[in-house]
Amino acid sequence: MASGFEDIFAELTNINAEQVLLSERVKLLEEQLSATGTSGDGDADGERERPAGEPVRWHELAAEQHAVLWPQFVSWVIWAADRYEMTTDQLPRQCWWKHGAVVEELTALWTSHESAYASGEDGGSAPYLWQDALARALERLGRFWLGSCRNGQHKARHRDAVWSGDAEYLAVLLAAGNRETDGNPLGPSHVEPPEDDEDGSA
């Protein structure tokens, strides 16, 4: 009959074997992270190598990151404009960076271009798909994002209202996310618009 000590010894042996296995797995993960340049230390110091095609959110970048990425982006835009012989009607040379939507569209093209031409499993079709994306983006630039900027003249887009900076409007939107007492979320039909007249008529 086995003694209680033998059972404990067997259990400790199993635990030790599991610890060795876990240690090997941690070591393997650390080696993989070190090889890809995504170690925790690099991330903390902001020194991590940016992977090709990683999305860029300009409004979230730290000043140091912005100072590094903006010149790269501008260089790419200039290269693309020359390479694809863009006209000032397609991309106004004098003011493209003054249009937020144009910057976002071009940024998406830039990062997707990096990704398409990086070595990967889908290297054959990715460049072709990027060319298709470029053609559609150029059409969107002229139809939606540029307004009336043409022939070397910048004209700010006319808007009846600016979305940000309106405290009353923001309060209405935030109230739409509250829940009623029965637990149902308020939808757009529950939002009460600000009254224009004393009698509440629009």
C-alpha cells in the first residue's frame, strides 16, 4: 500500500514537469518577440520598429511619432503624385494637406501600399488590388473630399455647422446612450431635438 508521502512526491513530480514545460514555452515566446522587434522594452520607450502597413491614426500619435511619420508620408504622397502623373484636379498640389479627409484617404493608400509591396503570402495579387484601390480613391478625392479646390486655388469647404464644439448637441448625443428604467437603450427616435420656438415647433 502506497504511503501518503509517495502520493505527494508523485504530485510534486507532475507539477515540476509542468513548470519545465511552461518555462520552455515562455522562452520560445520571448525569442519570437525578440526576433520581431516587439519586445516590451521597445514598446515602452517608443522605439518599436513600425511594421510595414501598420495603420496610422494621426490624431493619436505622440509628437515624436508624428515628427517621424509625417515626413515619410509626405515623401510617399509626392512620389505617388509623380509616379501616377496626378493632375492638380485629382490632387491639388497647393492644399491637399489642408483637407482632413484627403489626408486620411492618402494615409490609407500609403499604409496599404506598404503592406501590398511587403513580402508576404499574398504578394502576387496584393499589388494589383492596391492599384484598384488607388483608382477608386482618386475618384473619391475629387467627388467627395476636395470641395471646389481646383486650378491652384484653395477654397475651404462650406459647411452649415461644425460637428465638434457644440456642447448642447453633444449633450443630446450622449443622452441617446442612456438607458430607460425598463433597461432598453434609447434609440434615435427617443432623442429630443433642441426646440427652435417656444411652442416646440421646428
